[in-house]
Amino acid sequence: MRGRVLHIRAETETDALIKVNQQYGSDAIIGETRQVRKPGLAGFLGKKEIEVSVRIKPSEAESTEGIEQFRALVSRIGENIRIARNDDYFKGWETALQQMNIGGNLTQKLLSSARDQPFDPEKLADLAVDIVPVKQARARFSAFVGPTGSGKTTTIAKLAGLYCHWKKKKVAIISLDTFRIGAVEQLRTFCEIMGVSLSVASSANELKDLMTKYAKYDRVFIDTTGRAPTNHLAIAKLNSLLQNQEDIDKILVISAITKLEDLRMAQRAFSILGLSGMAVTRVDEAVSLGSVLTFACDTGLPLMYAGTGQSVPRDLQFANSSFISNWFKGVTSTERG
């Protein structure tokens, strides 16, 4: 009853005030006083009387309760506004990531980091740099493995050219690809032009001897025969060549235009080798790197190299934070027109 407005009636104003005082005492706050008629025939024949409007002061407990209810109401309104705003932000981020063909763990991590903020390409690039795994090759020996036609030999040629002529390093190439017709001759021609040493190994012992021979070289790149991810026997044979050799980075070479499902199949098949990272080729031909970057985050396999064209050795980039940032900024800039 407290806090409500009541209407007290009596024959006179004095009688009405006496009633108020008797019933409510000092808790009563007198409001409007007016003359009204008692109920009668059609409201016209009733006797006149005085009606006093009275509001009862709320108790301290009720007052506190009212304040808390008000605060709770304001909090709910604020929370609803925040949720609505965050839903709008979420939709903005989600739309942008879908346009870039990004999914999996990468999407989850980006959204959890940024859903309280409106979508911004610069912010997206900054967040991606901290999430997408990248790695620089440290081992002296690097073996490039992967599906047929993924670009292993071309990637090796680019790297050999970069290290030999731009970095002025002593470089050698070892080929294990004795299966593909013309593969060794293709490499031999390149090596003669570039002044890079080339050797061929067809067994684990021959590979071990060559690694001893090139132990003092700065970088040694090992070319392997491409194998279909479904050819588990061939991959097992490749593993038998590499597994007992120490200090070899095994780098999975994949194409940027490969579907995410096929990338995962390749990773599962070649993981027996103990993969160190990956090189992605044909970046210039891909509409988006979203699948590759999603794949990297889902598997934890870091990106090491990116082939960006056919020119040897120019069209190769070392994967680092700048590469990731520039790609995201370039894509979002294009999306925005």
C-alpha cells in the first residue's frame, strides 16, 4: 500500500483530514482536495462530500527495495543494449570472415577476441598476426614433401636462388625424386645456371652420406617425389628414407587453391614424417588464403613459405607477421571496394 495514492472521503474537509490522521498519521502526504458527490441515481442525486487525495510515504525498506528494483531495471536495459550491440558487431565480423573463407579455430579465436568491437580491417589484421602460426626454418637441411604437383621442386629452386645469390650462402640440393621422368634433369639445369651443387640419393644410406658431405653448407634442400595422400605405402617408403636422419625440417608443400578437406587429408597422410611446417604455393592464383590459414590454425602446422608467382627466385615470401598482416589488409581492402 505504501507509495500508492489513496482517496479518503468525508462529510467535511475536517472530517476527511481526521480520518487520514487516524489511519495513517505522519506517513500521510496530503494532496488534492475536491468536492464530489456520493453515488446516486446516474451520479446526479448523490449528496456532496469532500475527497482528499493522500499518498503514503514508503518505508525505508520499501524505499531501498524500490531503488534496487530500479537499478536492476537499468542494468537489464543496459545488458539488452549491450547484447544487441554485440550481436551487430558479431554479424559484422562473421560476414567479413565468411567472405574471406575463414572458419574453424581461426574464426572462433578471432570472434572471441573482437566481438565486443565493431568490425575493422586493421584490427582484424592485428588479431590474425597473433593467432595464425608462422615459423622460420632453422635446420640446415629441409625436406619438401607433399602431394604430386603441389610445387615442391619450384619452391626449392626459388629458395636455392634466394640463399645463393641474394643471401650469398653456400647452397646444395639433394633429390630423392628418381621416380618422376625428367625431374633430376630439370633440377640439374637449374643448378648449373645458379651455381648450386646437386646430388641424387636413392636410399637412406646414400642420403646420410650426402648429408655428411654437405654438413658445412649453409642450406641444403631435399626434393622428394610427390605422393597422393591416399598412397600410404609410398609415404611410408619416403618416411623410411627420412626418419633416421637428424636435424631435417620436413615441410609440407600445399597449393593455395586446394580445398580445406583435401588439405586436411594431406596433413593426416604426411604427418607420419613428423612435419615441421608448411609452404603454400600458387598464392597468386587463389581467390583467398582463408582455407590455408584456417588449416594452419586447426592443425597447428605453421606457415613457413609462400609462393606468389612463377618467377624464380623472386616470387617467394618468408611467412612472418608482415605477410599475414598484409594479406588480411589486402583482402579486406578489396572486399570494401
